[in-house]
Amino acid sequence: MMMRRVAASLVPPWLEPLLSTNFFAACALHPEAPRSECNMFCLDCGGAVSSFCFYCRSDSHSGHRVIQIRRSSYHDVVRVAEIQKVLDISGVQTYVINSAKVLFLNERPQPRGGGRGGGGAASSSSSSPHICEICARSLLDPFRFCSLGCKLVGIRRNGDATFLLTPGDDEAAEGGSGGGRGESSTTAAVEESKGRRRERWVGGSREGAGHDIRGPTLPPPPASASRRRKGIPHRAPFAS
């Protein structure tokens, strides 16, 4: 009972219905429409409504918080840009698929090892020093979990993580997710270096950034005396 109360205080009520929902079935209300696959989920309706299609969203969920589920290798994923606005995804491994950063909703089956007597989890984790705390899946980076589902299990077991955002987390969610192999720290270092270079250009003064770094404009030098014209030449009259 204590574990359930702790988990409830750290997990939004719509997360478990999201992780247990089946996606990408044909919509029963719009079977002939070109975008009729059910790959939408409403956070405001939660478990009261199952997945729905693009047209159901316009009809029944206008103004609601809706996220779109995508698929990678037959597994459900969600874009980080969408989910990080409503969920603390820190500690979950992210991946770049089709130029977009995503994370998996649920644990995936472990790849089977090729050695004799080698278990799938053991052979998978041997290729990387980073593994999921729940399913022992090999991870690319030093994260704790391979998916949102594994993080949910970790919260239930230990209570040392959370899915709930705190004020200010939405602005730093990308850096907090750690999904860019140190992108946030690298970007910050680059911006700091640029700022220092700008200050050096303006003589170390922040207030001088808006002024011309070349200094005041000097008047043009006077014309050389050797190039001055002595006067207008006069031609001799033509002979008659």
C-alpha cells in the first residue's frame, strides 16, 4: 500500500493507461480515411478513451492535450519534443530516429545471444557498460532506464525518481533528459566561448557591444601638394 501511495504521488494518472494502450489499429469511425490509424492519445481524457485517429482528434479532442505515438522497429515511441512538456523523462535513454529525438514507451524484448548457454540480457549488457536498471538492456549512454515503462517500475520499487514536472522543468527538459550525449553542456560551452570572444572584440566592455569596434571615423587626409592643379590651361587661338 505504501508503494502505491508513493508511486501515485510521482506518476501522473494518465501514464499507465498510455503505456497499456494499443496503437496503430484502424479507426472504426473513419475506416476509409487516409489517416485512419489510431496513433493519438489524449492526456486529459486518460484511460477514459482509448487511442484514436487524426479525424477523431478534430471531432472530440479539440483543445485537449494530445500526443502522437510513432513506431520504430514495431515498437511504440514518442518524440521527446512532445512528451517532455508534460513528463519528467530524466534518466530514460533517448534515440535519434528520422532526425527526431524519441524514447520508447515500453520495455523491448532482449536480443538473443549467439553464444552457447548465454542469456539474452547478459549478452546484451556485455556490449556496453551502461544497462537498464530494470531489464538489463544495453544502453548507449549513462542512463538508468531504457523506456518509460522501466522508469515506472523503478519508481514503484525505489521511489527515487519522478515523472512529475516541477516549475522550470519545461524550459530545461531537453538538457535534463540527457538525450544528446552531452549536447546541453557542449552547447553551453560554445555559447560561453562566443560571449567571451565578443567581449574581447569590444575591449572587455559589455556596454560597448552596440558600438562600432573600429573606433571613430577620421576625416580624409588633405590632398598632396604635388597633385594640386595650378590652374585652367589656355589654348592659343587657331590661325586664320
